[in-house]
Amino acid sequence: MKYDEGKPKLTLCPTEIITAVAMVREYGAKKYGDSDSWKDVERDTAFRHFVAYIKDPLGVDEESGLPHLWHLVCNTAFLYKLEDRSSNDS
């Protein structure tokens, strides 16, 4: 018998968001030459992409060519992880 009650139902999340975050991560790892560079993200980074997204919801980041929304989601995930005091995982 499988016990799934009380566990998050991850299939409720859009899978496209995982691809978007992965693409931004791949770009950042290549740009900075370090897959752990995300640990230095600042709130201003997410805010810049948020403002760009508000100005143009279909806009893309000039440098990466990826949508500002994807960068915003990715940076927000970084901030969540950095401020998550319930876990010590990286």
C-alpha cells in the first residue's frame, strides 16, 4: 500500500516552470562559470526582471534572450531557497 496523503501533489504545478528555471540556470552557469553562482543572487536582480516584466509581459532579457518572467521565477526560487530556514540542502 502506498501512502501519499499529506504529501504535496507536485503534478499540480505546471511542468513548464521547471524547464524555464533550468534554462535560466544553464545560462547563468555558463555565463558565470559556476553552477553555484546563484547563491549570490540579490533581491535587486529579481526586482529588475519584475519591473521589466511589468513594462512588457512578453519581453525578453537582452543578454540571455530568455523571457524576463523566466528570470523572475528563477530568481524568486533562489531567494526562497536562500531564505528557507527549514532546510540545509543546497
